[in-house]
Amino acid sequence: MTIGVVGSGQLGAMMALAGYPLGLDFLFLDRTSHTPAGRFAPVLTGEFTDRALLRELAARSDVISFDWENIAVDALRAATRGTRTRISPPLRALAAAQDRMAEKRTFERLGIATTRYAAVDSPGRLQQAIRRIGTPGVLKTRRLGYDGKGQVIVRTPADAAAAFAALAAVPLIYENLVPFDYEVSVIGARGRDGEVVIYPLNRNYHAGGILRLTVAPWPAPQLHRAASASLRRVLDAFGYVGVLAIEFFVQGRRLIANEMAPRVHNSGHWTIEGALTSQFENHVRAISGLPLGSPAARGHTAMINLIGEMPDRRGLLVESGLHLHDYGKEPRPGRKLGHCTLVESSASRRDSRARKLLRRLCPQLDIKP
């Protein structure tokens, strides 16, 4: 079986590495073949909207997936029309995740608590949203926002004009700024037969809008039950096949859904070494029609993202039990170049080692697991 993947970044690369032991082949589509996944499988090169290339991808694949959200839904749907090639996860879920308004409405329809929000297309509509929702708030692009990009905080109504001017070229959404205790995410997979597995809850630490550290399992059984129930509602509503992640703000014992990702997720990288079956393997199992593997944790895991520049690998690899993943990408400020993972027998030992590593790798950040 050949899995076609739109996008060939590190997520696609880790999918291929998980799928090869299962006898699966991969074919990618991206603007260039000089990508993380291009080291492991052939890449069709061209624009993501190129319908001829998408048709070729469909013709040469049994199922098509994607390793990021910002792809053309209509072009992908047209390329597979009249073929036997499946698309997993479903395009309806992808379309909802691409637009923050559609995403919020999905959460509301399914009874999942989320932020207060309003669509914004003019300075006047922004002022109306501020009067209804209040400040502080966040003005965001409805599309193409990730890792803190496309967002401006509005602390008082006087900030509105500058915020709108900074983002006004595209459709926007205004949300209340949630005063939260911390952030978590839940990741699960649904197979073609409706089988669902859900991983232990992740606690996530961000800096500058970018995920820096994930620890799992996070010992909050009530939150895990609530997050899992929300995840199941989304999976079932879309007839979902593949891996899905939902990020939440935590307020006391309450979860507030921030956003969902219809793909394997950065906060699930810990599962490669830290779970019996990684999120990447369960994704390719699900979309290939194979039985899902156990999501149980092997121990207590910390995953640290390596951002902007790669540290000396010798200095990392002398660490006992450290697993290094170098994506092979050119250094650039704010760019995710790799990650490293530690699995320990106790949460206290995991957290102690993670703190020491963080002090070495990014001493400027105040992150204390």
C-alpha cells in the first residue's frame, strides 16, 4: 500500500519512518524535495494547488493524508473525484480546522466549551466585538496562523485600530484573552472501523507562541476524562479516520478548547519513545485500515523542541537515555529544527532532568516543569 502525503516536513518524515516497518510505502507532494521527508521517500515537486500533481499523487496512492493544515481543500477534493483513492482525515475536518470561525462553531455545536469570539471584517466590527466580548482580547487571522503568528493582543479598546491595521488584509476573528492556569492537549486516533484509542494527557509549555516542552502523562484524571470525551465527540462527528489533537486552556477544573489539529501533532512527539505505539504509527495504521496499537505510556516522558539552531549533538547524546531527532532543516529563528526526548521511571526524575536540559538549551526561557 502507498500512502500519499501532501506536505513533506518533519511530521511527514516521522509518518514514513513509522510506516516502513509495517510494509507501507510513501509518496509526498511539496514545493521542493529538500525537505525532512524527502530524505526518506520520493517527492512530487510543485505547488499544493497544482491539480495535475494532485491527480498524479492520487493515481499513485491508495490513500492521501497531509502533514499540515494549510492546503487547498477544493483542489484536493477535485483531484480524487472519480478515483478509488481515499482521503484521511476527512476533508470536512480539515476545512473546519483551517478557519478559526468554523473551528469555534464546531466546538459549540458539539457542546465543547471554547473562547467567546466574533468575526471581524472592519474597524467598526472590531469595536462591536470589543464591546460585546470585552478586553483584553486577541485579534487573529482566521486562516494560516500557527506558532503564535497572525495574532495581536488587544489590551484596551484604544489598541483596536493598530491591531486591525496590523492584520487587516485578511478575514479576522476576535476572542477573549483567557486567563488560564496552564495548557494541555489530548491526542487520539480513530480507525476506519470506528475503533478509538486516546493517549495520556499532555501538559504543554510555550514561549513566544511556540511549544517548547511537553510532559506526559499529566496526572489529572478528571481533565483527561473531560478532554477525551471532547475528542471523541469531534472524531465521531466527522466520521474521522487518523490522528486528531485538541489543545485546551485549563481554568481550575475546567477545560476551554483553543484549537484542533487534524493531523499528528507536535505535542505528541513524546509518543515515539514514550508510548507503546507512537501517534505516527497509529495514524498510518488508521488510514491504512490496520488495527490500532496501544497508546499506553512506557514511563514518564519529557519532549523538548529544538528551536532556531541545533545544539551540539555530542553534548546531547552523552545524556543517558536521551533520544535526539534532527529534522535536517536549515537553521532559522523560530524554526523547529528537531526535538529530544527523555523517558524516566518517575515524574519527579523526568522533571528534574528536563529542567537541567532546558537550562542548557534555552537558559533565557523561564520554563519549570
